[in-house]
Amino acid sequence: MLPRLDQIPKKLYLGLQMVTKNKFSTRCVHEGEIKDTMYQGIVSPLFMSTTYPWFGGDSETKPYPRYFNTPNQEFLSKKIASLENGEKALIFTSGMAAISTSIMANVKSGDHIIFQDDLYGGTRNFIQTEFDKFGIEYSFTNSLDPKSFSDEIKDNTVGIYVETPSNPLLKIVDLKSVSSIAKEKGIWTMIDNTFASPVNQNPIDHGIDIVIHSATKYLGGHSDISAGAVISSELRIEKILNSAKNFGGNLSDYTVWLLERSMKTLLIRVKEQTNNAKILAKMLDENTNISRVYYPGLESHPSHELAKSQMNDFGAMMSFDLNKNVDVYDFLKSLKIIKPGMSLAGVETTVNFPMKTSHGLMTQEERDIQGIGDKLIRLSVGIESYEDLYEDLDQAIKLSIK
């Protein structure tokens, strides 16, 4: 028997059709599903065609991969937008495709953009390599304090770009403060939310306009997909789409289908990884062969309280500095379970040496300013036993002491 409507507290309804928003875990599994109308399969069907019929009217309303509107692209975009509390999303071939397209769609020659100083090395290289060619001005903040962003605003400033937690030192930006500064000046805000994932942080809720992910990381989660995503309001996404169609960074439908499959387990994967990371961070913080651990979940982290106020949880990424008497290369070679790798956020735990990989294109001076030293290790925590992970790290460190 169906309950009476007055027995359903705090729900909005239309007849017997509920219009409440499903919980995050349910959206991970069911939002953006494509109904299999022919065979009634419970998995979204895959549409591999690159050509669909056009019989007059607007050709851009007909599915075509480069227009980001084929069935699998369109429906997965709904899932990603829902998880970030946005109106609309686009899916790209990589995180850098999402970043570069989103920025270039919102800037023109003569404009100025503010970037925080602590950024993923690929993003920084894109800025320093490409902007001068197009007459785009940019500046980096001196710190992550909100005043540092305000101080960089000029008459031709059009936007602020941030990344929090930052790669690789897990620094935290005050999203509400930066958003307020931008709104007061009538400029846009954009964030790389890859390290947190939609599970642990939802920047749109804090006033940020445009959210970007390297979907290669947590959204894919199995180290076998290269993808990117951007989420925002419908109006802003349409503006980005107009450039995206020209740049041609759409993702193949087969990879879109694989990504949709992976995102069904996003919540349980990231929750387990985050729980492992919180335990490991404390264990590593007590290891006498490690001089410092960078993790916002530690009370010793300078922005611990800020992270607690704007993140749902502290994430599964951290970094640490080995003591001077530990050889980095011997450490990396001595690991048994944990794998050295360029990427991050897979179900398996990986380590990375930022000085030679993610931030290798930066100058030594730039790395020194950011605090990226020659003993810094970035750790992406997976879903294995945290006891096994710590034992592996500890034995590798001990074998590498000179």
C-alpha cells in the first residue's frame, strides 16, 4: 500500500511522482543511465556510431562526436554535472583538454587571468607556453591568502583560477573568500577539483563558477582511462562548448561508456581510499625517517580547519619529505606493493617523484619557491590494507638509508 502524502515528511511531490534529489551514492549508479529499450538490459547500451541522419533543421542538434552530443556523451555528462551540483557538463579526452579549452573559451587577447602559484605542472606549462602567443596576460599569486588574489586584480582581469587541494603539496585555498572577491569584481572563477573528487569537495556550493576534473584520476579510478570533465551552469557550458567544437577534444564513446561504468563505484572507492589516507598520514607523520607529511587531515596542517570547513572529507592524496639520508631512487626501487607511476587516484596505491615528473617542466627556482624539493614524494592512496601499505613504505625507506 502506498503511503499517504502527509506521511512523507519534508518531500516535494507531484501526484505520486517524487521530485526530490537522490542521494550521492544513488546518483553515482543511476544518474545519466541510458535505457535499453530493445533488450531491457540494466547496463547503458553503447552507441559507437559517428554518423546519424540529418533531415533538415539545425545540424548541431543531431548527434555528432565533435559536438559533444552523442548519446553516451550526453547522458554521462548528466551524471557528472549532478555529482558536482552543476547544471551541465562536458567530457574531454584528458584533464588538460578540459583545462585548456575552458580557459581559452573565457579569455581573449588583452585579458588578464590570476592563477594561484601552487599549480599542477602541466597547467603551469600550458600558461607559460601558450598565453604569450595570444597576447593573454597572467600573474601568479604570492600566497594562497585571499588578499594575495585581491592584490593581483587589474582593470583587464577576467578570471581567477585555483586548485585545491593543490598538487603536490596539498595546500588549501579559501573557496568562499576567493569566490566573493571575484563576484565583487564581476569576474569568473575556475577550479581544478581533481585531487578532492566530487565525493570530498563540491566547489559550486562555495560559489565557484566552473569546476574541472582530470577524469583520468578518481572519476575513472582504475588507471585505464584518459578523460577530462568541466561542470558549470548551462550558460557557461554553452560558451565553453562553442570553443570545444573548434578544438576537437571530445572523448570517444567507448571510453565514455567505460567512464560511466567506473563512476558507479566512485563513492565507495574514494571513501575507502580516504579512510586509508587518514590512517596512513598519521602513521607516516610519526615515522622518524620522514621529515614532513603534507595532508590536510592532519591537525598540524596549516589549513586543517579551512579544509574541514569546505571539504566533505580530506581526500586520499598526500605528500611527504624523506629525510636527507634516504635515497629517493633506492626508495622507489625498493617498494613491493606500491607502484611508482605518473598518474594518480587508481584503486592501487602509487607514488610519484614530482621534481622529475608532474613538475619536471618547472625551473628549479619555481620549484624552490613552491617547496617542491628533491626528497618530496607524492602518495596516491588506494584501497589496499593500510597496514600492508605502511609496511611497504617503511621497509623501502629503511632499505634506502645511506
